[in-house]
Amino acid sequence: MLTNAEADSTIFNYFTGLYEKYLYEPNSPFLNEEYFIPALEVMVNSGLLDNTAKIRPAYLLELASRNRVNHPATDFVYTLANGQTGNLYGIKADYTLLYFYNPDCHACREVSDELKASSLVTGMTNKGQLKVLAVYPDQELEAWRNHLSEYPANWINSYDGEMIIKDEEIYDLKAIPTLYLLDKDKKVILKDLTYIQLENYFTGLNK
């Protein structure tokens, strides 16, 4: 479709804008980077756009290509409140819920409350089937420490002591919170998922 739309620059720009709005913006109900990637590839290779116009789609394509569904998640080191460190691939469980959050964020509090209230998530974590790795990716550690007692003791509640998650953008945190569900080999099962999607996935497995 986009290739055909290249016949008219106005139409092409209109549709590429719609693709970004609906497939990439974090609040879109149709958010899906796997669908967005082919559109970005057309933009990057289009003869209709000059090098300057290709900078943004090339950048978004690089971000969207990281940590894709059915691909291995990027490993990183996390730091606990006591100063001990660990890494993502060192977590042993059938499933790992990677949860990037900020305790002062309203949407994060809502997601955290949903996860804590979920009998399914709680049951799986108590059995060791699911590990929740909550990661605070910012620098204001006092704000993070002030809320530590609000989270379950069996969560791995950590922060990015090396500040590479944001600085090197090894994960695309277009919005907070951001959640990934990983399998035992740390391959991405679900990306940018909501709590409802997580619950539905595990409910489907149990059926």
C-alpha cells in the first residue's frame, strides 16, 4: 500500500503518519511494532524521502527491531536495594515478567496494584513459575526507595545502576510502565503488554 502511495507525496506522508499514530504511539489500542516495522522499512527505502526525512523512521526502525517477539531479550545488570547485582539471564523461572516502572507514576501504580491483586500472578510467583523483575530506570533513587515496602517480597525490585537502559536505549521505553513477558530462555513472548493481556495469556495456558 505504501509503495503505491509513493505516487503522491501528500498521500504517502498522510499514511505514514497514521501508521505511526496507531501502531507505535503507546496509548494506541492498536499498538503493534511487528506491524509497524514493514511500514518503517518502506519509509527508509523510499525514493520519495530525502536523507533528512529518513532520520526518524530509521531511528524508530532500530528501536522497534530490538527485543522483538520470538527473539531473545537483551540482557542487562540490575541492582537491588542492598547493593547486590544480578542480570536478567540469571533469573531461573518458566516465565519472567520484565516490568519497567516508576513508583510515582499513576499508571504504574495502577499496574502494580493489578499485579499484586492477581491471584493468578501471585500463585505463579509463589510456586516459582513466574519471576517479576521490576526495574526502575531513572536516577532519583530516593523516590524509588521510599516505595520499596509497597511491593511483594518475592518480586525482584531493582534499579538500573549502570543507567544503560535509557542512555543506550537497549529497551524502547516509549512510555512507563512497559512490560515484557519472557519465557525460560528469555525469549520475548509478549511485548508492550497490558495487565489484561498478561492475565488472558496465563488464563489461556491454564485452560
